[in-house]
Amino acid sequence: MSTISRRSFLGSSSLALGGALLGARSHGAAPRPPNVVFLLGDDLRPDGLASLGNPVVTSPNIDSVVERGYCFRRAYTMGSMVGAVCLPSRTMLLTGRSLFHAENEASGVDPASYTFPKVMKDAGYATLHAGKFGNSPKNITTEFDETVDPGQAADVAGHVVDFIRRRASEAPLFIYMAGREPHDPQYAPDTFYAQYNPAEIPLPASFAPFHSFDNGEMTVRDEMTLPFPRTPEALRAKLARYYASITYWDSEFGRVLQALRDAGQYENTVFIIAGDNGLSLGEHGLLGKQNLYEFGGMHVPLVFAGPSIPRGETNALVYLMDVFPTVCDLADVSNPSQVDGSSLASVLRGRSRGVREWLYTAYGEVQRAVTDGRWKLIRYPLIDKTQLFDLRHDPHEATDLAALPKHVKRVRSMLEKLGELQRQNDDPVPLSVASPRPADWSPELLTPEQLQYQVEETKRSGG
Ligand SMILES: [Ca+2]
């Protein structure tokens, strides 16, 4: 198990860091800004690494970074209005803008926009995007010096290693590695699949054969990658593939770490390890990222490591859109005013415990959630349903408390807070509709066309 999970909240120890958090020097007296290597997993869950507490997966290379870094345990992507949660997530990451503002960035070229790659390039960084085309807006990926979509992890790592060898001596590096793993079909060479025996893989705590009500997105593509009802056997096989893909991705990342060492740049590199969105893997009977549970669509891993970044972890509520302004602070690059995210540098420096008291997430017109860290409310407007969970005592969201009389006031005040956050974020979706539809759902409600589609998706994803 991890060492990081045993660490307590970072206290005053980091106060001693004083002034600039970073500022390592190389080549004599000339200060060289830190390199920034951003490793983004595609559908990497917040428990998707050994160092993040997963007892099954093997990820020694990424762990070696995570274990000397600072972990944000409660990091989220704000949400999505479409099934492809990846796209708005990466747009928010690369613009620092919130969901309903970032959408506009995705729709076309905005010459006045200050994107993450543009700001780093203007600050003198050599910039590389190596990863999936199509998951990030083209007008943003083309703002990197070099942008490639070479395919699987081995090819992505090959490009990154080559970039380090060519460019490290001339400028600080900004490398955005955003490849395909561990997204389904959870690709890995056979030697990695062979490392995981499905029969030995534990099921998630809140495993269920199917979701007990219609959350508005029951038959979206990701949910169709295993048959209903989910069986322990099918789920274990999928989990084995997921972990194998992570282990493969990790082994290739090891080559990148070695290239940084060979270039004499490892010690002067800020690493960011994150996922673009979470993923349900059997929790509540779900398989996709189109839901707002903690082991679901929006909760992601987020770790910073590097020069003068302390070891530690926090439960501060943060978004992926906070990464861009944070890196600006860490690299001493001026922070563009258009960003909606908040720099987390003060948290990393131990000067504050967080940057927001409430955090909200959104999915389509069908789900909204709000949390203060302990209490979590999920609202399903189209079926007029509200869930309330006490995450402190029920981290797997097994017991819905919304109907209990003693929580009536809490539900009401959290719904008001949710509406307030929607207004702040220009979210137009109503929390109630005039004619709610029935909430009941079971696999018997699948149409013949949906059943056929499911067969095809199951084959395609290797599930
Ligand atoms: Ca994704």
C-alpha cells in the first residue's frame, strides 16, 4: 500500500520554504526555469496507481514521482455536457476555464485566448503535445511547438524521449503527455496482461449488477462495454485489462524519466500526474464516466512533484482547471487573467488549506452534484431525484440519506448552494422539470437495438 495515504495533511513544515517555491539553477549562475512534464492518463481513476492506494496495480515508475510529491485527493474535472467527458476536461485543463466558458474555446479559434501551451511558449519554453488528437481542441494543440499523436504508450514515450534529447539543452521543456492509456480497449502488450490474474482481483466495494434507477445516461457507449447485469467474472476481466494497461503505460513512462536523468534535467522538473476524468468500474453497476459518483466520472488523481514541492497530501477541493494557473505560479510565469481556475501554489506552500469551500460537478442536463468535502448531494432533474451522502462515513456512497427527516434542512440548503454555483459558472440547466419521467430502470428495459449495440461494443472494447 502507499506511503502517501499515511501522510497527514501538510502542516507548517512547508512554511519554511519561504519565497519562490522553485528556482533550481543549472549551468552556473544562470537561473533556468523548471521543466514541466504533465502526464495525463486517459480515464485514470483517483485510485489508479499503487502509490495512490491501489492494492493490485503495479506502477513503479510513476509511483517514484508520486511518492515524493504532493497529492490532491479531492481533484475533479468540472463535468461535461456530452458523453465524451475527455474533451471538455482537456479543454478546461489547457485553458484554465470552467465548463461553460471552456466550451466556447472549443468551438473555434480565439486569437485573444491565452492557453496553457501559448503562455508557456511565450515564457521561453520548448513545448510538446504528445497524445491523442481529437480529445483536445485543434486550435489549442497547434499552439505547441510540436504536436504528435503517435499511437500507443511506447510510441508516445519514444517521441517524448526524442524531444528531451533534442531540446533540453536549449530551453526549459513543457511536455504534455496525453496518450491513450488506460482508456478502453485498455491496450497493453501480452506480457502486461499476463501480470494480472482476473480471479485474484477484488471487486469494488459498491459493486452492483446494474444501476438501480435511470440516471439519464444508462445506455451511453461506455456503459455498453459489458453486458447487463454485470457479473463478477466479466468485471474482474475488465479490471485486469485496465490494470495491465496502466502497468504498460507506467513502464514506458520510465523511459521518459531516464531521458530526463540522462539530460541532467530530472531534478529540475516539475511533474504533474493526473487523469482527464474518472471511470466507474462496476461501482453502482456503472462502467462509464457519465455519472457524478466519487468512483465515477469526475473525480481524478492529481499530484505535483518536483523542486521544493513538499511531500504531502490534502483533501482541499480542486479542479483540473486549477493546474494551469498553478504551473504559472510554480514556473514564475505571469498568470493570464482569463482563467477561472485558482492557483494551488498557496496550498502547496502550506499557506492555505484550500481555494474553495464548495465544489460542484455537472453532467449533461441529467445530473448535478455539490459537496463541501464531507456532505455530497447529487441531483437528477429529469427524474426529480436527490441523493445525499456522508462521504466521511460512507466514501463509497452506499447509503442515500436524502429522505431522512433529519437531513431535510441540509438537502434544502445544499440545493440552494448548488443553484448558486450554477449561476456563478453560467450553467443554465434547471434543477427541476415540469414533468419528471419515471426513475425505474432495469436491464429488461433494453431494446433489441441496444442489446445488439452492446454485443458489438463489448467485442470492440475487449471486455
Ligand atoms: Ca478520458
